[in-house]
Amino acid sequence: MDQQKIEKIVAAELEERYNYSFPEQFQDSIDEFLVEPFEANFLSEVTREFDKYWVVADLIPESITEGHLVIYCPEEDLFGLAYKGNLEENGAGIFIGLFGSLGSALENA
């Protein structure tokens, strides 16, 4: 999977933001949180292993260490959340979970 494919998946989700249970507070503002998709490592506190996910949005872009990231897992075709943690410094954040659609991930933020 490459960056362009991830961008298309996100764009398809955004086309539906007014048609399904997309959190109302993000319907008009989600575009300002989107980032150019990039792969990053996230530590699962359950398995204590690192897994790679695509980062597609930063919900607190003004902070480099705090806040949620919206992630995407191509293998599962699911969106989820992660904490930034030390992503900038150590190259690894903390995995929270996969929730389904982009809207579902945002509901859990």
C-alpha cells in the first residue's frame, strides 16, 4: 500500500461524512486535521510489540508529543487511534485501537 492509495481511502471516507454516523464536531473541521499520510511505528501495550500503521490525521497538530492521531491499518481495512507519545523523538507512538470507519475512530477520540 502506498501514500496515494491511503489518500484515496481517506477521501472516500470523507465523501460520506454527512451520510452516516460521522461525529458532528468533525464534519466541517476534519480537513484541518488531515496530514499527508505516513507510516509510523506504534507500541501495543497489550502485546508489547511494535506495529506499523498509516497516520492520516493529527487531532492536536500544535503539539508534537500530546494528543491523538488517527491511523489506518491496510491489512484490516480499519481506522483507529494512537497517542503521539514519542513519535517525533523516538519514532514510536502508542497504539490505542482500531475502530472501523474514520467516523468511528473520531467518535472514540
